[in-house]
Amino acid sequence: MRKVCIIAGGMSQWGIRQATLREMFQEAGKACFEDNPMVTNKDIDGLIVASAYTERLATQTHLAPLIAESLGIKTRSVCARVELLCASGSSAIIMAYGLIKSGVADVVMVAGGEKLNTPQKWEAFYSQLCSVDHDFDGAHGLGLPPAALAMVAKLHMKKYGTTEEQMAMVSVKNRRNGINNPKGQFRECIDLNTAMCAKVVAKPLKLYDCCPLTDGAAAVILACEEKAKYLTDRPLVYIMGTGQCTLYNASANKVDWTSWEALRIASQKAYKEAGITPDHIKVAQTHDCFTISEIIEYEELGFCKKGEGGPFVESGQSDFGGKVAVNTDGGLLSCGHPFGGTGIRQAIEIMKQLQGRAMRNVEDAQFGLTQNFSGMIAAQTVLVYGREI
Amino acid sequence: MRGISRLEGKYAVTMDLYPPQGKEFTRIQPFFDNLRQNRFTTTKCKKCGKLSYPPRVICPECLSEDLEWVDLPKEGTVVESVVEEIGVPIGFETPLVLAMVEIPGAFTFIVRIINCKPGALQAGDKVRLSVFEVEPFPAEFGRETVEIARVYFAFEPVDPEKRIN
Ligand SMILES: [Zn+2]
């Protein structure tokens, strides 16, 4: 099997954008090619597009050929869209990785994005009813936003003693990391007091515990090692391992809301393929759609013991200089969360970290990790990246 | 109960809040027929014994089609609840009360709590099934559009002190 490298990455501006979905995909594609001038649109033989709400909010299906056309890409190996809601981008990277590894494709652009802010603000929330089991969970008004995670937070607090302050610390850290990110939605620091006193969204989650609704796109280019050697002069960054696990979808079938078994399974597979343990990961971009998510993710990814996610952030272990720097580019809490774009944004940051050209570098990182959960904590996606030594 | 008609003539709306119903559109119509009789039911596999929720037409465990409808308890216990103030999907009242409810001997799921006094619901409270009519399904049969009546359900506090009637 061939080795697969990530050789370029770029983003559109993220936020509440005065732009359509296709325009943002163009911006992201251009930024990606500008990131590595050694690769052009003529070198791309495949395109995988990641987007979840294109039919509902951009009134467009059959999206991949439209994006290919708008970026001057003529594909030969693959041209299709992948959807796994919040993990669409990471899923598309896994698909491209598999196709390149097996020889079906050589150089693939993976582009993901979302247009979530429409003239009617309610439209995005309304659409989220079809992102859970529509007929049996969505029909109760359960979309993606805070309800389920607020209950998870309460249960985690009861069971493990996690505090609202510890949750707020995730937000303070990620907002601080985000101030250097010119493409992110928010670039203001907040202090603990501001986070603690913010408007309640769904108790115990307050405004800064929740990521916003975001428009934006991002793109990366993956290539087989043989071609990557000619298409970049930077240190090669490899995809070392992947895992994607779903154990249930409907709320009635969840076994334990605070223990995310699917994430343990997905990450253990990814670590095993990469031949590493959680201790090797020095930088990670995890799915901080809510602050409590990041806390549980520390635990299930093996960065700390189960139940100790709260103290882990409180003691600075997930910050620069700690055991593993998490969400070094600001995460979803700062950058925002255009579903299809998020996993790709994470991949860009890890690539830059491992090449030593991030906005703020984690010292001596040889391995990095990205993680998303999607739906109502229904699926877990993990990728491990490593640089050549 | 507000539905999609609120937006008629204002915006192109394609979201249907509720499941398709009517024997022409679903094979689990007994679930809805039973709701109408105030029964909370689901399917159980006669071959392997697996109780499925949502109800199925094929057992997800052993893939048998030999399933039977069984009654679930109509009363459950609140494990945790949340009052959603922001981002409530249109068509649902704000604040929206959702609770993780344990249905004894079956499962724990997230369900909407209606007829509940604001802030009254607590972990450990008993809640019970409450069935209501929702927007009909305007179905085309040839040149005719026939309205197929639909029902759905939520839970409500058992304690009359916590209930708005
Ligand atoms: Zn069975």
C-alpha cells in the first residue's frame, strides 16, 4: 500500500459571510493552491467535496462537479460529495486517503464548506431536525444545538465533579488561541468571568460554551508519497492512521451519555495503525462544538484518565506547554463551525504544526491528531498525522 | 401546536416536523394507530427477542422480519432535563423542555416534555405519555389531494402541581 501525504491547505474567511457557498469554495481552493505554489489545479486528478446542508441551505445537490468547474479542476479518478454532518470534512479526507493509498487516485483535493447563515435565521436550526433521527428524535424538537450536550454536561458534573468554571476554561483557552487566526470567526479573548456570566443558552451551557453558526470553506490537497516529493519542498506530513466508529444513532439506543465508547474505539484503531500511543500526540484539534465536548474528548482520546477532563484543562495540560496542546488554531469555539469545513480546517492546522509553520507552534511535535463527533454524538472520526523524521 | 403552516406564503419551507404517516407511506403505521389509542408501542423480534426503538420492519440484530408489536410503559422517570431558550426550531414552543427519560425495562431516550410549569421539572420526576394531533399529510392520489391525519407524542409531568392544564 502507498503512503499518503497532505501537501497544501487553505481556508476562506469564516464567519457570517456575504457570500454564497460556491464563492466560499472558490476562496478556499485558491487559498489552498496559494499555500503551495508547487501544485496547481492541473495536477489534481480527483476532488472530494464535503458538505452537509447543501440541498437545504444552498439549494444545490451534485455539488462536486460544480466546485471542480469553479476551480478549474478536471478530474479523472474521483469526483463526489461526502456527508457525515459535522465530520463531513474528516470523512472526505479518510475517503481520499483510502483511494490514494490503494492506487485509485494520486492527487486529490478535499474541499469542505457550508453556508449556514441564510436570510431567515431559523432556517439552520430548522434544518438540524433532519440531522438526528428525524422521525423519532427530531420530531421532539431535538436538533443539534445545546439540548443533548447540556444534559451530558449535567451528567458529567454529577458523576465526575466537573465544574462550570472548568468548562469555561476550555472556551477561554480556545478563544486565546484563536486571536492569531486571521480566517476565524472570533478573534477576541474572553476572561473567565465573562464566560461565567454570559447569557444562558441551555443550563449549564452559556454563550461562550457553544460554537456559533458559521459560513466558510476549507481545502487541502492529498497526494501519494511519490508525487508529494515533487509537489512540495516542505517536510512531508503523512496520514498515519484513521478510525471512524458508530455504535448507535437514536437517543433511545445510547448506553452511556458521558462515556463515549465510539471515540475510544475509533481512536484506538487510529493509534494502532500509526504505531503510537496517546502520549505521542503533542498537538490535537478536537471537536469543541461545546466546551463539555472537549473535556470528554481528552478522556476518551486517552490524554487523561476517565473523569479527569476538567482538572486536565484547569491545570493547563491542554494548553501550549502542557501535555498536549488542544485546538491551537482556536477550535470550533473561535473559528466557527461550517460543518463540512471543520475537519479540513483541523487538518490544515495539524499539517502546519508538523511542518513548523503554524501561527503558534507546539515544540517538537512529531504526531498530531484531529477528531470530530457528528450528529447527536452518533459517530466519531479520528485521524493521526505524522511528519517525516 | 404550530406547524409549518405558519410560514405559508412567506418562505419556501420544505421541513416536515413529523414522520410520514398513513399505510400508503410507512410500514410502521401501527405505531401511530396505537398512539391514537393512547398506547406507546414498538416492535420486538420473535426470533431473537430484541426490543427495537424506533420500531422497525426488520430486526436490526438478526434481520428477521418476524416482529410483533408490544406495549411499552407509558410512564417514565426523568434522568436529566434541559430548558432550551435559544435556537428552538420553529414549530416548537420556546422555551422547549427536553428530558432524558428512562422507560422502565426498555430504554432511556430524549423526549419533549409538554404541559410543564416553567422550571418545575427535576431529575427523578415521573412523566407520562401525552398524544396529540399534528399537521395532516396532504397526499396526492391521482388528481386528488387527500389529507392524511397524523398524530405524535410527548411526555408530561404526572404530578398535577407541575402540570399546566
Ligand atoms: Zn431479531
